[in-house]
Amino acid sequence: MIYFTSDQHFGHGNIIQHCRRPFADAPEMDAELIRLWNAKVGREDTVYVLGDLFFPSAYDHESVLKKLKGKKHLILGNHDKNWIKKVDLSKYFESVQPTLTIESGYGALYLCHCPLLTFKGNYMIYGHIHNNKNDEHWPVLKTMDNALNASVEVNGYAPVTFEELAAHNELFRMDRASDGGGVITVRAGAEM
């Protein structure tokens, strides 16, 4: 199975309030993100991490990396430049690169951290904006049916298949979200 995810921000306590994550603190968030990852991903599955796996550079990165199942590919995000210098990446990742294009049953999938507003192709899978609809890029991104947000906040805090990613993004565009278990919730202030 192939999965996509981004923006875990392991160890980053401030991301909880910034993105309205449902965790009391960073240790609780980290434990739940690891649990949800491993509940879906098997050892032989492939996971494309589209950046910002960790935020703080002073953190025990390897203790988390050792726990995450699957054959991981890291697409570098804006918060990855420091922590990657402290880890032997070849022990934990099949590849590490700024962008990647893979072939799938849906055609070419362009994987990146920061979305490209002028993307022309089959599908672009990105992260970076989390669940922020106030981001300056959101008015354009929401009109791009071929642009899919892999951020954990949009995808039930777990890696997702392409089909799940597409379904969650459709809900996200309509101001609805899935809890990852198929339950749809309406965000506060959204019209039914």
C-alpha cells in the first residue's frame, strides 16, 4: 500500500494551538501521531512524507523515526533543514529530496512541500499550509481539483491512501473534515 502525509511537527508544542490540534501537549501529540501512523502503515508499505516531520532541532528524532513503520520517502519541507543534519537519514528513509514525481494508477503525482499555484499536470500532493484557510494561497488552491493537501490536520492525523486523500480534500474544500475514521464533522461556522 502507498500512503501520503505531511506536517507532523513532532515535538512542536506551539503547533497544537496554531492549528487547533486536539492534544494537550507535545508528548501527547507525538504519541498519538505515532499510534495513528502505525495503526495504518505496515512494515512493507510505502509512505511519502511531504515535509516538516519534525520542528525543533533539539529533539530525540531517532526515537520517533525508529517507531514509524513503512518504507519512508522524505520530501524536504521548510522546517527540515536543521534536524536532517543530526540523523543518518539512510537508516530511516529510502530517499530524501526536495520534490518527487511518481507514477500511479491516477497518472503522474508531483510531490512537494510548498504548493505550486501554477501547477499543470495530473495531481500535485503538497503540505505546508496545514488546515489554514487564511493562507494567502488558499483562494487559488481551493479551485485546483488536482491539488491535494497531505497535511495531517486535513487527513485525520494519519498517513492516507490516494483515495482517502482525495476524499478528505473534497471535504476540506467544503469546510468539512473527517476524523480519519470516516466520521464527517462540520467545522464551526460552516454552512451545511
